[in-house]
Amino acid sequence: MPDSVRIQTDPGSAAVGEYLASMLSALGMSAAANDSGDFRLHLGGSQPAEGYLLRVSESGVELEAGSEAGLFWGIQSIRQLLKKDGEHWSLPQTRIEDYPRFSYRGAMLDVARHFFSVADVKRYIDDIVLLKLNVLHLHLTDDQGWRIEIEGWPNLTEHGASTQVGGGGGGYYTQGDYREIVAYAASRFVTVVPEIDLPGHTNAALASYPELNCDDKAPALYEGIEVGFSSLCVDKKLTYKFLEDVLGQVATLTPGPWLHIGGDEAHSTPEADYLKFIARASKIAASTGKTVVGWHEMGKSAELPTGTVGQYWSYTTPREDAAERARQFLASGGKLILSPANAIYLDMKYEESSPLGLNWADGPTSVRRSYEWEPLEVVPGAAEGDLLGIEAPLWTETITSISEIETMAFPRIASAAQIAWSSKTRPEFAEFTEQLRNLGSVLEREGIKFERAAGISWH
Ligand code: ACM
């Protein structure tokens, strides 16, 4: 490939053409728009949603798709295929016609246990699009910190955002920061799903406003890693005014269709209160016009708004009570996002001796385990059409920097991406590790950290 390349676009492919140009420039090539291109990008193909057709031959690179997103994913394939041959960049001759199995291909980042800057979140977005993931779920609130500015409730951020696990201060996103993240994600065909975790995991909010507590006494801020000790006060009117303000503002700031309200591990909310709360909170969330999402525990409620999406976080070996909760979402006309903790939770150690991460959920989680599971075997009774997609959450109790985020995510997040994108007949693990070795070279080139002690013999 010459050092100076021409990119030919049509009106529909001009924006992604600019993205391609900046990607090539970052590799040291100079790229200019031209009407006889080395790269020819065409919007208007007949590929299925997000699908693309990429042809690399002696006459250049042709990419076509029926949507801009499809073109963008095709460019990510180019990003993966580019290799330095001596002094010059090259692409192997190929023909790839591809489209995703699931429309929801997610990563979740817990910005509550530790806070991460806008720049870190943008970087993680650039990391995950390499693997054609298209959703970033932000876990914005938890016991250890409240991370999003809410007008009319200034103490949430003045006080509730000042801590994180282990101390050292916290942080939060102003509404402007959050908009900036959402816009950056959208420019990369990524939808942001905000989560306000309710009614448990709320110590930071309860510490910020005494009146949200049943006894009007604010607890101390919390910097440990226990779960399940906090609960909003289910019978207080103010609790629901709080929800209307928070969920209303977060929904307004979020162009995407989903609003996540948590619902997990509410161990200090009595069962009857939990059911009362979920019925009411999910109704408030739905009244914003968004599709409500909740962790599978919310399936205890038979009063979920129609279409509520359940996020299953139990294990790949079906756990009957969790599976039953999950099926309740299907009975309510919703779908499922699968995040089986023992296969796809990126906070899990790779092996016992890994310096980073936690060891629970039948852990540790090797790369092989992250790859060898099948979505249709997770929740018995859930068919292909019941699955919205899959998501790889990264909880950050022990994770404090973007380098550590990347090290926990890569290479296992590539397993999640492969499972989310490919048809049920995927390559055997041995063949997949060959793909990972090539991915390792791309990560190296881009300065994306990854776990080298993951049992892969990297190039
Ligand atoms: C969760 O892991 N508590 C969703």
C-alpha cells in the first residue's frame, strides 16, 4: 500500500471515510479524499443490519454496506487486518461478507467503585469498537460513589461523589461531560446505556441526603467492597420524587433507547418492599419513554412494564432461580442480555495468581472459559429471538486505571465479541487463539494493554 492513500466516498459514506482517514493517518499514512480511491466506500449495499462486504484485491479495497454502522464495522476489520510489511502497510487479499448475530453487543464499565475520566471512557470506547461492540453500559452509581450530576440534588455529587473504593477521592461527570461521552460514543456507532442502581447499592445517595433515609439519618460514606447493605426507603414519598428527577434527567441526557435501573443484590430491602419498589420505580423509568433494563433479580416482580429487558448475570451452568427470574422478563414481553458471571465478568482473575481482579463466581476465568460457552445454553427456555445480545461487565473494585481496565478486558473481551458477532458455529478454541495472537499484534501497535499471562503464545 502506498504511504499516501486515496479514499473515495459517496455522500452517505463521507463521515466514515473521514474516520478511516484519521485511522490511517495515525499509522503514518497520509490519506486524502479522492474520486478514484485506493479505498472505495459505498453506502447502499443490500447487507443486513450492521453487515458489510469487504473486498481487498490488486485493484484496491472496496467496502460496501447498507448502513453507516456497517461501513464502520468493515473499517474495524481493516483496522485488524492491516500489517506492516517492512516499511509499508499492507492488507491481505480477501473477501469478507459479515453481519452480527446479536444487535446488542455490550461492554459495561463500573465508574462508581473507581471513577474514570472522560478521556479514559473515550479510550475504552475506541478499544471496544475494534471488536465491533456497539453498546457501552455505564454503571454510574453505587455505594462507593455517585458519578452523574443531577440538577436540584447537588449533594449527590458534592458529597456522594467524593469517595471511591480504598480512598483517594472520587469524581463525577457533569451533565456536559456525560453528553460529551454520549456524543463520542455515537460518532463510533456505540450506544450508551446509563445505569442508576436501585434500590440497593445506594449508600452514596443515602449519605448525601439524610431525608432519603427512613430514619432521616445519613450514613457515612463508604469505601469498602461489601455489597447488599444499603436500601432506599421504600415507603417515603421523597424516594419517588428523587427517582423522577434522577431517571428523568438521565433519560433526557441519553439519546439511546435504554435506561438501566439495577435491581440487583438488594439484600437489605425486605422482599415485599422490593416488589413494591420495583413496580413503582420501573413505571417511573418507563414513563421517560425509554425501555427499562434491570439485572435478573428484577424478574421477581410480575409487574414489570411491557418490554422490560433483563440482564442475566448468573452462571453459564443454569441456576434455576436466576433462570426463572430471567424468564419473567420474557413473559413480560421483554428480551434478555446475557452476562454470565463465570464466563464474561471481566473483573474476574485470569488465574489464581493474577495480580489484578477478584476471584468469585466459580473463578478464575481463563480465556478458554470466556470463549467456550453458548448463549442458548444459559437460560433454559430462552430461544434465539429472546436474546437481545450479550454484555461483558467490568466491575472495578480492584481496578484503578485505564491500563488495568484494558488488561482485565483484553483478550477476554474478544471472546465476548466473537460470541456476540458470530453465528453459533464458531471456530474451535485453538483456531480462536490464532486470531487472538493476531489481535495481540494490533493491540501492541495501538498501545492497548492486554494480559500476556493468559495462556496465549503471543507473536
Ligand atoms: C451484579 O453482579 N451484582 C450485577
